Amino acid sequence: MRGPTVVVVCIFLAAGLLTILSPAQQQGGGAAKPPLYNTTKQKLLAGKQVFSFTQLKFDIPGYCEAAKHYDYTWFEMQHSTLEFKDVEAMIAACPHAGATPMIRLPDAQEWHIQHATDIGALGVVIPTVDDVDRAREAAKWARYPPVARRSAGSGQAAKLWGINGINYRQTINDNMLVVIMIETPTGVANAYDIASVPGVDVVIIGNNDLSSFSGFPQTDDRYQAMVTKIHDDTLRAGKIFGQANAIYAKGHPLSKDAKFFQNGPSFDGWILPGVNPTAPPPGEGKDGK
């Protein structure tokens, strides 16, 4: 009787396993994931270039109108007087207008990143990353366990994105976008290690600060060599490359690989009132203006 007993047990276990696996898994394949609600990340993964408008002040009507026409919003909290309550109110006013809400923070501190994610930002931009430690801090606080250390909070994020049957807690890790800025020669030297940090999605160049910190004009071959090194190291690490200044989006030797930019053209031709759409963001021009 020992042989038949073993066969029965195996059949029972196999039947139980089939009730656990999804149909796609039973067929040996993975179930297709739904499109990301972080549409900017979805576009980047599809190999597209993405552009923002920069929100520097509290202006709900202006923000909600501009958000209809751009890939993402660059909420500027490094070089503005915006506070989290201001950004929170703007995101809440029109969370699904179109542009993915992202915040450039002044640093990679836990409380800054927790505030940004809890109020509904789907991405954070961390400036002046010189080394692996700062990059790791950025990645650590931007996502929930088991991959990172974001704490469960009571902000508005889940109410904004956990809709239409979406479980925010279970999906936000995939939708979060962590962008690292390299802006100094030290960062250039460490570019491959920085880009290789798990949880870092995009590495971009802060063009004017890289020129300022290095002392090389952006037209200088030595500056361009640093840009090329960051590009090469980022792609070698399997991450997405970009530059703050959208003048590099076309007509530059690295334009075909540059995907993420601060400012630039809207996707439907709309022009931000009072703004030259071809002008770089403040501080990112080749003369620093």
C-alpha cells in the first residue's frame, strides 16, 4: 500500500498548488502587470523622453492648468519658499490632471522623503548626490518594506492613488520614481556606484551646478567629458539617464539616450504663460542665469 499512498499524497499536493498559482503561473508565465499610474515612469520604461514644468509658488489654478499639458510637475522645494502644506494642497486639488507630481527636495533626509510621499508625490528628486551613502538614503525612505524603509503614514497619498480597486500599499513601490542628481566632480567620480544603488531609477546631471563646481563652462571639452562619464556609468548600471537642462534633449551626441529633463516642451504644444518654452530652468542656463 505504500506506493498508492505516495501517489495519492502527490496528487493532493499538486491540486492544492494549482489553487494557489494564477492561471498565467500555472502555464509557466508571469501575469502581465497593469500600466503604472505613475505615467511618467511608464513613459520612461517605454523609452520616451519626459519633460516638466517647475512649480515655484503656491498657485492652485495655475498648477492645475499646467498639469494638463506636461509629463510631470517638478515641485521645487530646494530653491523656493514652498512648504509641504502648499504642495499637499496643490496635489490634492487635481491629482489626476495629467502631470505626475514629483518633488525636488533639498536633501535625502527621512522626514523630507516621508512627507513628500505621504502627501502624494509619486517621485522625489534628490540634488547634489556625491556618494553612495546619499543615494542609499534617498532609495531607503522612498519605498515600503521589504525593499526599503518607508514608514506607514496617514497622509493623503492612499486616498489619491488607491482608487478604482488599486491597493496603494501594494502598488506604490513599483510606481515610485527616485531621481538622483549628480552635480559635482566628486559625484562624477562615483557615478557608477551611485547609479548602481538598488532603488535609484534615474540619474540626471545638474548642468549649471556641475559647471559651477568644476569650474568648466558647459562648452568645455572637460565638462562634456564629465557628462559622457555620467551617461556611460548610468547606462552601464542599467538606469535611466537625463539632464536638468532640456537643451540637451536634441542635437547633442547623448540626446538619444537622455530621457528625463527638468522643464522643456509640453506634450501638446501648450505654452506656460509668461515662460519661454525653450529657456532652461532658472540656474540651469549655460551662463548660470
